[in-house]
Amino acid sequence: MIELHSDTLSATVNSLGAELWSLRDADGRELMTDADPAFWTGHAPLLFPFVGRLREDRYRVNGAEYTLPQHGFARKRDFALVESDGTSALFRLEADDATRENYPFDFRLDMAFALTGATLAMTAIVGNCGDTDMPFSFGYHPAFAWPLPYGADVNAHRVIFEKPEPAPIRKVGHEKGLIALESVSSPVEGNVLVPTHDMFRGDALIWDHLESRSLTWGAPATPHLKIDFPDTPWLGLWQVPGAHYLCVEPWAGMADPVGFAGDVWDKPGVIRLAPGDSQSFRMDVTLVEN
């Protein structure tokens, strides 16, 4: 575990998965999940090399078929600590013989954390170190406390988007973990979502026509979180109903659609990364005091 500190926040990062395990305010109050095993023990896994579930946990590329678990393997791999200075840290995962069995590409995934005042900045950089185009997607999956530790009732919490979000959303379909082909009406009124536990009885809510690249999470007139995700065009919200967290998941990519049987290059949201190229994905979390 690596500890980072600023004058306003403290963070703990686990080298297993380069996963953010804790984010606390200056008084030590926890802003993330309690990881109650009755619901879900995750904290903030990184989703790589693919976001979501593959149909039958399989994908096809370059005439061959491979298997991968939901959300890929990065969350279960030890990252090397490249550097850390007390306010920032850089972790790295690189391809090896084990990853090539299921993902035959020479990648590098760097995960950087930096605390400055009231903001935790997280940046993932995916690089193609091989000599062929590399397919991938990437997503964040942090679970923030619901309720946040500032005295407001669980039912008072709101997700307030940067912009109105009238477009229909997607849900999980009849195949486990896969995206339904049909859309449903947006639960957002203007730019405000009033979340309830019942909303998530059918799994995640998924925005695939998202206007916003920022939102806030919390209750009116109390300290809240501002979450910025400028590089990811989709968003998932999820919890196990009744748990003490809400996952705010910026994605570049998503699970297979129901019935999908095509090549990985036809998978919605897959990014084609040329040899020697890299792509970064930023997510900032700021504690805003009222």
C-alpha cells in the first residue's frame, strides 16, 4: 500500500491492480466504499484491456480466439511502483508471457496518482510497445461513499451532470453482463439524477450518448465530490442494491452487446492503437467544501 497526502486529502493505493483503496478528507473521514463483503469488496479497479464482459468471455482477433474475464486482467495483476514522493506515485504494468496467453499484444499501462490540495488527479496511459495495431478499451470503476460522511441522508444525495442528459440510456440485457440492444428513457431530469437503490436491481445504468465530461456527487449544502473525466465518452453508474457506495465509472469502451459474435475490431468502443502510440485517460476527484 502506498500512502499519499496533501493538506486536504489522503489517499491509499494498492499495488495490486494499482487500485485506489481509500480517499479521506483532512479529518480522516472516508470518501470511498466501506467494501462490505456482503455487497462488493472492490474499491476502484482499473478496467483493461477491455471494459465489461465479453460474450461467453471470449473475443476474436487476427483469426484467433482468446478468453478474458469481465473487465480484463489489470485489476488482478501486481503493478510495479516506478516512483513515489509522498504526494504522487506512478505504477506500471507491462505485457509478459502470462498476459500474452489471453491478450497477444505488447502493452504498457502506466497509472499515475497525484494529490494537490483538494484534488486527486489520476491518469492512465496505455501504450502499444508492439509492431501491430492493438485493440483495447479502458475504464475507471471507483466506488464513492453513499452517503458521504457529512451527515446528509442517503436519499438526499444527487448526481448533478455538467450538462442536461436527455438521451436514452442502456442497461444490461438478458445475457449476463452484456449490453441490451434497446435503449430506455433517461432517469435524469435536466441535469439531475436522484439515485435510488432500486435503480440498480437490473445492474448498471449506462450512458452511451453522454454530453457531460464532469459531474458532482453529494447532498445539497454539504461537502461533495466533483468528478472530471475529459477523455472518456461513456459513463456507468452501479451498485449492489443497498450497499454503501455508488460507483461512478467513466469508460472508453463497454461490454459486448447481447448476441455479439463479431471480430474485436467490430466491438463498440474498441480503440485501435498504432505501434509506438499511446493514449491517456484522466479522472480528477475534487472535494468541494460548502
